[in-house]
Amino acid sequence: MNPIERLEVGIDGFDIISEGGLPRGRTTLVAGSAGSGKTMFGLQFVVAGVRQYDEPGVVVTFEEAPEQMQRNVASLGWDFPRWIEAGRVAFVDASREAGTNPIETGPFDFSALLARIEVAVRRVGASRVVLDSVGAVFPRFTDQGLVRTELHRVAHGLRAMGVTTLVTVERIEEYGPIGRYGVEEFVADNVIVLRNQLVQERRRRTIEVLKVRGATHQKGEFPFTIDPKVGISVIPLSAIELTQPSSNVRISSGNGELDVMCDGGMFRDSIILVSGATGTGKTLMTTQFVHAAGVAGEKALLFAFEESREQLMRNASSWGVDYAKAEAEGKLRIISRYPESMGLEDHLLVMKREIEEFGPQRIAVDSMSALERVSSHKAFREFVIGITSHIKARETAGMFTNTTSMLLGGESITETHISTITDSIILLRYVEMQGAMRRGVAVLKMRGSFHEKAIREYVIDGEGMHIKGPFRGVHGILSGSPTYAVAGELERMGEMFGGAED
């Protein structure tokens, strides 16, 4: 038996989850609620054919006038008027306002419509056809059996033309019947479902390949976003494989004593998580990490989600780090935006684009917890997997910060969904002792390397972070409830105050 020939759709990420694209010459139903991206998916299918595969297309519109549809996507750089003039794309106006295109005239019925589509297909030599949205004409029919018959007529006619077709229909519910009439999915060879769910007061789009007749595909929902530059971009997390390269090369964290605690520094391709309460020095640690890149003649990219670019520059200058100079020399780029400015899928797409454009050797994200607060646990974990895998595939060092909710001690690191994906974890903690607040640092984890197990004290001044010796005779620091031997602590205090008199 010959395998089914696939047609690459050309939408970023979709050909991965569909395992090679859609069967050529067949009809695919694209179902979704309002705002889920059905029209965009169909038009991008045609655009990809023209741009990437030399396959002209025909668009049949049942709701919008062709001119209006073309204007809606012009900002994406999709020049439909030029492609129409060049004979690469044709529009068939089957909307209720028939006659908006003077070339397409005559009364509406499916027999006449198929004839008009065939004329357009032959005129441009089309391989791809989109019907958007065919459900707009179904209210004219009261008999569902007639609806199904007419859909069969359309699907059979298009298959006879040898074209690959997308038919978009609107759904009423995100997880209800596939089509409004409950029969649409039974006349299509393949079914794709687009969803536009409201999750924690934000919309989140997902795509599911529900059925591909006679062929395999990946199961489940996958997040996607509509990007103002490229259109629809699917995030196929299931396609990410644990095949990233591994390096033994060490780089400096920017803090000499921390490098000692990490047995000579961080691995060049490692993902480092810095976790601590507010004010423990997480941003300072990322500043030192970024500064070390410039010292080594490398480039660093800093994504900030809690402070503005100007605040970061002011803070860095107070520690003797000149961000403005590093930017002017092309060694640093700072991207600062509110987490709420877009969905996590959009953040991921934009961050990956910035990484590819700038080509840094180090990437810092401050902070991941700000992004977690505006998303669901599932969406956040998908984001973390997406960004960490992209960074590691480039053999780039990444440092993420995470703010714990507890001032003393801290909740389980594993609850943030980050720890199992990162290579190294550095804990920064407040320690209350003798009525004073002190700070402690510990390297909790470092894959593939020895690391110091002691909890060291550190101080922050105008020159940065200074890590001192370990706490002695003290237990329970990480839990936030330290206990200590009096003699050991008195000796420690004596060393700190230089033997001052009582």
C-alpha cells in the first residue's frame, strides 16, 4: 500500500504536530469559536503555498468581502492584491453581499459555487483552496440531512479538482460539538480544532489535530499564538527532544567566591536558577552574571519583567556596572516589558526571536516568577520548557531568577515547575539571628559537577555581593528557623566585630 502523500502546510510548528502536513488532495475541516484564528489559519495556508512552495491558491469567502479580508491581514506583509494581479491567488466572493467582486456574479447555490471555484482554480493553477466560513450559508437550510448532502457535494467536487482544501466552520463551545450543525466533521477527511479559552482572565489559544484519515498525527492540544510579524505560530512542545549538546567548558558567574562554591564556575550550556525572597540580591546576581559576559568579550541578553530599563541601569551603576557602555559597544541588549503585556506564548515567540537576532552567549531572565503569576501552571511549565530548550540547544548559559513568597525560609523549589528543568539552583535566604537580619547563600544543585554543600553568609554593599565564610554551629537556616550553639555563634560574632569590647 502506498503511503498517503503529505502537503506541507507551511505554518510554523503545525507540520510538526501533524507529522508532515495534511494529506494532499483531501478536505480538512478547521473548526473554532469566534476569535480562535480560523480565517487566519486558512489565509496563511494560502500565503505559505504562494511564498514557500510555488502553489497558487483560491480563497472562497462566505462572510467578509474579499477586499475587507485582504485589508485585515495587510499588516502582516501579505500582499494579496499583488498576488491576484500576478495570477497567483484568486478570490471567489460567495458572501451574502454577492456582487462585491464584479467578476463573480450570479445567484448562489452549491452547484453554481463549485463551478465558480473550478474556474478560479483553473485560472491560477491552484493547488490550495480555502472556504471561509462555509457555515454562514447553513442557516438557509432547516434540514441537517440537506446540510450534510451539500457538504458532501462540495467535498467531492473539490477532491475531483485535485486540490487540497481547508473548510472553516464556527463552533459554539470550546469543548462541545465540532460544528454548529453537528454534521460537518463527518464529511471531511481531516479535522483541526482551534480553541480560544479564557484562563485566569486571559485568552489562551490552542490547536488540536483531531482526525487525519489514514495517517498518524500527534495527539492533544498545543498552544499557538498569532504574531503580528508571521501570523500563526504553533508551539510543538512534544517535539522537543533531550538531544541538546553538553559542554565541559566553565564560565564565571561574575562572583569569584560563588565560582569557588561551584567548583570553578558554571558550565557554558547550563540553566541556572537563582531563588530567594525579595531584596536578597537576585537582580544583583544577574547583574554580575551579565557583566561577566562583557568582561569575557561576550554578548548578553537581559529580559526584565519587573523593572524598567532605566531602573536596571541605575541599579547596575550603583554596583559599578555600566550597562549604557555595554549597550553602546554591542555587548548587551535589555528587553523590559510587563508580564501582562501579552500571553506566555507570545512572550516565548518574542524572546526566541530576540535571541536569534542578537546571538548572545548569556541570557538572563529576571524574573520567572513574574511570568508565573499571570498564567496557569500548565501554560507556565510549557513556557519554561520552550525557553530553556531553546537556550540549551544554542549552548548558551541562562540565568533565571525566582522570587519566593516567604521572607524567611522558602517554599519547596519544585513547586515553581522550574527546578527539574534547570541544571543549577542557587538559594539566597534571609537569616534572623540575635535580633539582626543576615543573608545566606547555598548551591542546592549542580548537575554533572561537585559543588560546595555549606551555607555561606554574604553581604551586599556599593561594590556588589561579597560571599564570606560558612555559618558555623547553626542549623535550620533554609527552613527559616535557625538554631545554633552559643559558643559557636559568639566566636563568629567576635570575628565579625574584631574582638570589640563589651
